[in-house]
Amino acid sequence: MADVEGRELSRWKRPLAVQDMALSGDGGLLVLGCSSDRLLQIIRMSDQVEGSIQEEEPLTSVVLSHDGRYLLTNLQCHTVHLWDLGSTLGSSPSDLAAALDHGEPDPLTALPTAPVMQYTANAGRQGRFVLRSGFGGSDGRFVVAGSEDCKVYLWHRDSGDCLMTLEGHTGTVNAVSWNPAYPAMLASASDDKTIRIWMAPASLRRGQGHQDGLALRGFGSAASPLGQV
């Protein structure tokens, strides 16, 4: 790990090859995704204590919610798993110490053994490429992911319902990112050599995408991207 000036801060030697990693918004948690071993290793940065979660399929990428509570893992079979790591895992050292003093178990010793939700794209077909997903919308209540069928998929985080797919790319959609300041806007990057910016039409008409609270209906299949580069 290095700072923005390139100075090394920490180094970990791992016995397993690391495919991807994710850091929580406050820098308190580091997640390492080890694809060939289907293993997620979670490191609490304050004391370097580690825990692990076993996945069922080789994984391509991982992403943490801003508060560190939820973890998304992309599997090679066009499946995204949602893991609930609990509210205390990403707590500050003082809050964690208080919880432990009250007899609560260390959350790293009580990690979940199964995901709380599963989202499937492209009919769950076996994939070949690295695909990424993300949280977004109001309070991070939605999940977005790319797919090898050239589409962007959007689900409700808690219900698991697929709310819509966005079409327009002509190649695999490798990466997606929801605008953290404008919850009605997201970007998708594809092998077709374009980055598309999507925005809910209702927000476009009002000219205030960041004030709509994202009723997601506006993205619908009839919508076209705001632009592409």
C-alpha cells in the first residue's frame, strides 16, 4: 500500500495470488480476492487481524460499500454475490473495542458463510473476462454490473429484483461506476472502446439529476445514453 506520493506504507506477503482488492471508504478494511482459491481475505487495518470467506466459484472482482458493511463479489459465471459483513466490522477502533467489552464476538471471527443475495446476468453463462460491479443510487440501495452480452444490469440491492437492463454497447461491458454525487447518473465502459454516461430521463428534463433521489424507473430500456466518449 502506498500514499498518493508513491511512498510505501504497508506490505503484505500472501501465499495466494490476489486477483483484486477493495478498500473501505474510511480505509479501515481491506478485502483481497483470490480467484483460483475462491477465497476472500478481509484485513482490519487498525490491528492487522484477518478473517476469510470461501466463495463457491472463481471470482473476478470485489467491491465494498462506502461504509464497509456490504461486499460484492463478481464470479466468472456472470453471478454477483452480496455479502453482509455486519455493522461492527467497519467500526472505528474505539467503537469496536466498546462492542468487544460488551461481550460481542470479534466480527472477523463470525463472518458470514453464505451471501445474503445473488444477482445473475446473461443467464448465468460461464464468462471469460474480468467484469466489475458497484453500489449506487440513493443510499447505495442498487447494484449495477456489466456483462459479456453487451448489457448493463441493475438490481435492487435488498430484494434482488432485476429492475432493468441498459442496451447500447456492442462489446463486453467490463466496468461500471455510479456517480456518488448524482444518484441518477452512471457510467459504463466496454470492449467496444466507448464509455457511456447514462442518466434517468426524468432527471435530464429537470436538469437536476442529483436531487431526484433516483426512482430508477427513468433509466428504462427506451432510454439512450446521455453521451459517449
